[in-house]
Amino acid sequence: MQAFTAAENYLGGKYLQDCVLFVTLEPCVMCAGASYWTQIGKIVYGAKDEKRGSSIYGNNFLHPKTTIKGGVMEKECADLLTAFFKNKRKENQ
């Protein structure tokens, strides 16, 4: 959500048709829905979110012109996320 707002502010418009969003984890339903309104051109993600990812419900949350590609560096992204949250749990003990 913050990336969309920042990009819109930087580019000076609310549509991001010529932009690509790269993320480590598959967008959730809320983020996929927000991407609809930006009309973003493409979303590329690494790790699939088996529990909360938007693809569980199909790609109807995305704008019809938005393309999506998943599984890019999937293992590296999953490992990065696992390490991040493992470290966060240690900090909070």
C-alpha cells in the first residue's frame, strides 16, 4: 500500500500502468485489491503465500491489464522471510 502511494506521488498520477512491483511474498487479498485501483502493469513475487495469498481466490482482485508472475527466486525469498520472522521472535522473548 505504501509502495503504491509513494509511486503515485513520485510519478504525479494515480495510475501505474507502466510500473512493475517486485515483492518477496505473494500479495494478500487486500494488497491485490489495492493494486487494482492503481492499474499497475505487472506484479512479480518470489514466495507463494499458501495461507493468505490472493491466488487462493483467483486473480480476480487484479486489474484485467495487470500481469502477475510468481516463484521468482522462490527459495531465496522464502528463506529471507523465515529468517526475518525467526529473528523477530527472538527479539520479542
